[in-house]
Amino acid sequence: MAQTTENIEPDHIHLDSYFALLFSKTKGVKRISLAELRNYEFEKGDFYWAYLQRIAARNQDFLEAAGLDSCDIEELLAREVRPHCHVRAKGAFIAINAFNELPEKESGDMECVHVWIDATKIICIWHESLDVFTSLVESFKARVPPESPAAFWARLVLAIAERAEDMVEALRDRIDHLEDVVLETGDHPWESELAQVRRLATIIRRSMLVHLDTLRNFEIEDFSWVDRVNKRRVREAGDRALRIAEEMDAIRERAEIIHDQIMFKRTQATNRYMLMLAAIAAVFLPLSFVTGLLGINVGGIPGSNDPIAFTVVTAILVGAGVGLFVIIRWFKIF
């Protein structure tokens, strides 16, 4: 593949529109319109990448002109398709999830991109633009462009894994912070923050397992246009997906430990408060009984006519309260 890319500028390619890039061994990489693509005479080793928005009206005609069967076109243009890999006689239809990097929203939202890949082309149908394609386009100028659709596909799945790894790193930092808050400072983080970390970990884990299954289905097929190097790259992307899923399991387990620690500390605090109330009751309940008994309006109460009786009774009650407190402390009840 020629390394020249003078015909494209990543800054001039808008990922919120449709376009096609032609990859040629002799002409390098250049942007080409869909109309020009129909009349282009491909040389040996040439292939193209079409990036199409799902709602565009011209997609049906373009996909038909590209030689796709009606069932494949229907799957490509469908709005809701579960991630999977369907192998056809000419190529493969792949629906795969990808994450957008939205650090300002801390979002776990995913977008499913539909891909058709064969020996001469790779077609991506999208509904919402994906940041992963931005880095992919920029890589065409930073390094040698892909030499085949298989190499393009390998770069794409590796880029998706790298994007997921960025989210994993962010989640790891957040769970580390929560552990520091709970285990070192003793403070209690907001339950909603811990729940959000667990939710994102669950979403990423589920997505990565489906991602792994899709890549494995593609990898085991014996396509003549997929060489060993790119098969290894796809396998590496699958291994990364598996490692990410395992990391998500670890993060969820750490979140469970933090949650158990929070509940343990709350239980300890509750027990301490209940013990405090019991100790207070143990001191003041006898005193309240005595004062209540002396406060009844019947005759015969000793010292009712003695001017110092109130002082004596008060002193006795204070002494009894202090004595009860000393006894409680002596037996380490509180």
C-alpha cells in the first residue's frame, strides 16, 4: 500500500455525514463520492470503505449497486439488531457495539454499528456518530493505511477495544477513589455513585462478552481474503475484550466489598447509638422511677414537711446516677 495520503485530510472528513474512502496501492487513500465509486475501475488490491448514515435515502440504491443481497441490505439498514456475525458466501455481516467516549457525562451508552465486509469493500452503517471512527481516520495519516478490508477490520475492532479500555481505566480510578474514601477516611460515599459504577461495569462486561463472541465467530471462518496476520490481530482484539470483561468482574466485586463495608460501618454506628441509648436508659430509668414515686399526690410521703428533704433526695439521686454510670463503665457495657 502506498503511504501517500495527500488526497485526504482527517480534519476535512466529517463523521456526522456519509462518505467513501478509496484505498489503492498505487494512488494511496482518497475520498470519493458514492456516484464516482460506482464507475470506478478497481485495480488489483484496491478496496473502499463506505461510511453511511442509516437514515440516508440513497443507501438502498448504493447497497444494491454494491452487489449485496436483499437480506443483507435489510440487516444493514435495520434499526434494532443484536450484535452478531453472519457469514455469507461473499463476505460477512457484522453488528457490533462500540462506546462513545463521553467523560463529561460519565455515560455508558453504546451505539451499534452495522458492518459488511468482503474482499473488496467494507461498509459501515451508523445511526449516531462514533468517536472510534475519528481516531481511525486520523490513523490513516499518522501511519501506513490498511492494505486490505481485513486489515481495516482488525484496526477497527482494536480501536473499539482501546476505547473500552479507556472507560475501564476511568472506572478503575473511580473505584480506587471509593475504596480510599471508605477504608481510609471512614466517610460514606453516595450510594448513587457506587451504584453507577456497578451499572457501568455491568454494561461494559455484557458488551465485551458479546463483542468477544462476535469476533470469535468471524475468526473461525476460513476467508481467503483474511491472512494470518490480521486473524491474529482480530484474536488480540478478542483477548482484550475478554480481559476487559474480567476486569469488569473485578470492579463489580470491589464494589460489592465497598458496599458491604459501608453496610458494616452503618450497622456498627447503629449498634453504638442503640447501646448509648440503652446506657442512658439504664441510668435514668431508676431515677425516673424514684422521682415518679415521690411525685404521687397521696399522704405519707417521708419528708414532705421537711425543708431540706428536697436537697437530700436530689443528692441521693445524683449519687445513684453517678454510681450507675460507674457500674456501666466498669463492666464496659458502654
